[in-house]
Amino acid sequence: MLRKFGRLFVIKSNWEAYMVIYALALGAIERGSVYLTRFPGFGGKLLFLACTGAVFMAGGKILDCIKYEKAEMLAKAAMVQPEPEAERQAA
């Protein structure tokens, strides 16, 4: 049961990754706007850019990891599948 509950927190598709990245971006913009009001001027703008830049880096990493996991899954599936009969007879 605990394993099924844990699978809810695994990002399996690009669509789910985009939703997570969107949520991260909303939080970063909210935090950045707080920085702009609390630290007016150049410092607040720099902190705002740091918040949004972190979302770009995290989003890229999430999408790369999904691509890597899909390729790994396909490689495992290719190793498990037996050879077709036509290839066995030709060899």
C-alpha cells in the first residue's frame, strides 16, 4: 500500500513534468514579487531573477531526467525480449 502511495509522487510523463514546472514557476514569481517589494531597487530585481532562473534550471533537469528514464526503460525492454524466430533460423 505504501508503494502505491509513493508512486503518486513520481513524475512519469512530460505532461506531469510541465505541470510541476508550472507550479514551481508560480511559486517563484510569488516569491520574487515579495523580494521586489521588500528590497526595492537593484537587489530586489536580482533576487527576482534568481527565483525565475532557478525554475528554468530545475525544469530543464526534470525534462532531461524523464527523457533519460524513458530511454533506460526502452533499453531494458529491448534486452528482455527474445529474438524473433526468423532471426534464429537465419543464424
